[in-house]
Amino acid sequence: MTEDSGNDKSWPLLHDLNDSSMNDKTRSSYHSINVNPDDTTSDDTNLSGVSLHLMTLCLAIGAGIPGIDVSICYTIMTQIGTDFQKAHLSTWIHNSYALACLATLPIAAKLADVFGRKPILVGLSTLFLVGSAGCGVAQSLQQIVIARAIAGFGAGGAVLMANVVIHDLVPLAKRSRYLSIMQTVQTLAVAFGSPLGGFITDTFGWRYCFKINILPLLFNIYVYCFRLNNYHARNMRKDINLWDQLRTIDFLGVMLLTSANVLLVMAFLFGGNTHPWSHPMILGALGGAMMAFILFVLHQAYGTRHPMVKHTLATNRNVLIGCTGMFLACFSNSSLYYLQPQFFMGVLGFTTSKAGLWIMVTILALPLGSIAAGQYIRNTGYFKTFLITMSAVSAIGIGCSTLWIAGKLPFHIGIALFLLLGFATGCFFVALAMTIASDVPKSDVSSAMLTQALCRFIGTTMGPAAVAAIVQSNIKVLLHKRITGPDADELIRFIRTSIRKVYTLSPEFQAIVADVIGQSLQRDKWDYGVCYMHVFPDQKHQSQNCQQSMSILLQNHIYSIEGRTSISLDAAYIGFRVYICV
């Protein structure tokens, strides 16, 4: 692969908005702002009209609240489902949010290039505010799912825009420090979201878990509306009309990718749960998802001059492995974050607050692993063996945790396994980032990171959906085997729809339910433990290349899109950045 991928005749994006007058180093990627990453000059002009400290505070709020929100929802969504007597469908609370984030992720920065930063920041914050308020007053599960989707449309771009604005306003020499601040906020938000949500739910009720977002978001909206200037990137061309700028955004690709994921999630969450897998609706959703994915691939290959996934990246083995690894690892980790609260509360009988505390312990191990990985790669320059080793450690940790769920290991051993898993995951994600960044031209790094982020979000969306399908199906089958009698169907329906009210049943039935949940979770862990055993990068890279890649990653402002929704990559990136910035 040559350094100047812009001269590749097979690459359709020959004349982007800024390509005609800019070389490889200044080329606009699909999702990045149009700023030269190699420019070490400092322009002290404050485009925003807001002090950098105030702007950083607003961006930290916008980036941190989605992390808190996602972490809280993993812990409390079963309680919410129980209150609406639809606990077996409560995973929709997470998935509607994640799907909406996925739709916003590829286009937020491009829309900000077209319309300016101010309207996009105001719009994203307003959507998140409306969604959070809607969740706080929802009177049915359907209403809260819709409200979560609205919040997701705002959150999907909020974290991305924090990094974009920092890239706009902060000189390169100071940029890594501010990016690290954003990542620190996100990591801490995700880590402390679970215990905070548990405490609020046990003390005031789950509705306040969403209402706490309102005041900070109102503050952000005030600053963005009345203090922020509507500015564009410094070197955006002004001779391009609005229509030509909008044509550079692959709206059809976003629609196809989002539709495919929506249909697949529908099949997972309804199949074997509310409808048999042979039901026409489930088969139609699966077929529609497959067709939408195929159309998306064809569209990216032949149907647009401005694809989300560059053609040069699709033929790079390390990029393919890195993106596949990100999908599978996020699939596995998001599954774990779904399963942990179910086990702590459904099997061990923990309160929501206590379950949140133990979940926090696992998440806090992630930055330690990412720092260790950054130091190892920086010192040795090799990451292939390291990546495979961490994959194996993660898979073994997940496998051993099934013994813990089965009650064959003491409680403290299980917690130690989760800590080990968190540490290995932090190492794993840093090595995955290096796998891609060390093997693509500098001009393609941002596009490669976007592709990896899309894979990450798809994995984060599909993990809980697939796990919920397996768990709910197993619970349904096992309960019918264990509970018999004239009232069995009604009792099983009560257990599945109001799982957090099982304590009202007799001790005999409580023991049956705990055992059934434990068996279902144990089976599911074996299903996704193999997700880590797949990573075989093309080659080892020397220290010099790795150090250059670290620099490129910082210059191209690797970002993590929350929601969420994915905890592990946020923690990995902050540890990675903090280490190399020091």
C-alpha cells in the first residue's frame, strides 16, 4: 500500500470537498474535520467565542453523561422492565439507544462541517435532553424505548463532537491533554454509573436516573445557544454550495446499515422470546437484515463516490482483523455487562446498589490494562504475540467464570476473574488500535478509526441482543421443565415479565428461579467466550513504526462514541493516551 492513496485510480473519492487544493496530509476524511494533522502552528484566535475552560466543561458534560447513562441502564433496565411487567423485553431499553447512536455516528462531524458547529451541538444536546426527560416520565415500556432512541440520536454524536471541537480550538501541542481529559471523564462516568444508578434506584426510584441529566444538559444548551459562535473548520472551502456538501455524506449507506441492525436486533429480541423462531415475522426480519447488509456492501463498493469505508481499507488484512476483532470483542464485553447485573441480582440476590458496586470494580481494571499495553508496545515495538496472548487470557477468563456462576468457585475468585478479564480487555483494545494504525497511510487513519468504531458499535448493539435471546429462551424452556401444575403458565409468565418481584414468591420458587437464571447465564458465557480467539495480525511491527502510529493516533484524535454503550474502548483509549502523553 502506498503512502499516497489519493492517487489510486480505483479509489472513487478523487474529488472531495477539499481534495482539489490539498495534499494527502490535509485531506478530509469521511468523519474528521478539515484540519492538517501535521500543522504544529498555533492560532490563538478563539473561533468559538467561549473561553476554552468553559467550552471544555460543556464538552466534558456532553461526553460524560452518555457514559453514565449507558452504565446506569445496564444495571437498572431489568427493574424498569419489571415495573412495566415486561422484564423479558427490557433489553430494548439499551438496544434502541445503541441503534440510534449507530445512526448518528457516521454523519455528525460531516453535518457540523456543512452547517457549522453550533447548530449540531445544540441539536444533539436537545435530543439527548428530550430523550432523558421522556424516560423520566414514561408510562410504558414502549414509551421509554422511544425516548431512549431519541436520547441515542443525541448521544451518538455528542462524544464525537467533543473531540472535533477540541481539534478545532486547541493547538496540537496541547491537544492530547484535552483529549485525555475527555477520555478520563468518559471512563470515570462509565465506571461510577452503575453504583450511582443502583443507589438512585434503591433510594429514589429509577426515573431519577434519567432526570439527573436534565440540569447539566440545560446548562450546555444555554452556553451553546447564547455564548457559542457558529464557526466552521479553519480551512473549509467556502466556494462549495450546500447541496454539493451534503452529497459528500453517505446518507443511503447509513440508512442501509442502520436498517440491517434494527432488523437483526428485532429478530434476536423477539425470536424464542415472544415469538417462535419459525414465525414469519422473525424469518422476515432475519432475511431483511441479510439483504440490507448485502445492499450496504454493494453500495459501499459500487454505489457511491463517498463511501464510509474506503476501498483501500477493505483489502488491508490488518484493518479487516482489527475491525473484526473490535466487533467480536465488543460483542463479548457488552454481553458481559448485560449478564453481570442479571447474575448479581437474579442469582446472588444483591440489591441494585450492591450489584452496581461490583460492576464498577470490573470496569476500573480496564485502564490498568490499557496503560500496561501502551508501555509494553512502546518499549518492545511488537504487538502480535501480545494481542494473541490477551485474547487467550480473556477467553480463558470467561470460560472459568462459568464455573463461578455454577457455584464451583468462591465469590472472591469470581471477582478476581472479572478483574483479570478487565485488565486483559484493556490490553486487547490498545493492541487492536495499533494493529490498524501501524499499517495504513496517515491520511487513512481517521477513516480506519471510523470503520473500527462502526464495528465496535455494531458489536455493542448485537451483544446484549444475542445474549438476551439465548437467556430468555433458556429461561422459558427451563421454567416449563421445572414448574408444573394448573397455574404453571401464569406463574412462568409472572416470573419472566416481573423478574425483580420473584422475592414475593415462596422460597421454593425463588430457589428454582435463581437456579434457572444461573444455568441460562452459564450456557451463554460459553457461547461468547470464543469471540476472543480470532486475532492473527499480518506481521510484527518494529518500535519505530509503533511510535509513529501512536503519534498518528493522537493527531487524528481517535475518539470513542458512547453510548455507550461501550465501556471497554473508552477505558482502553484513555489509558493509552494518558501513557503516551506523559
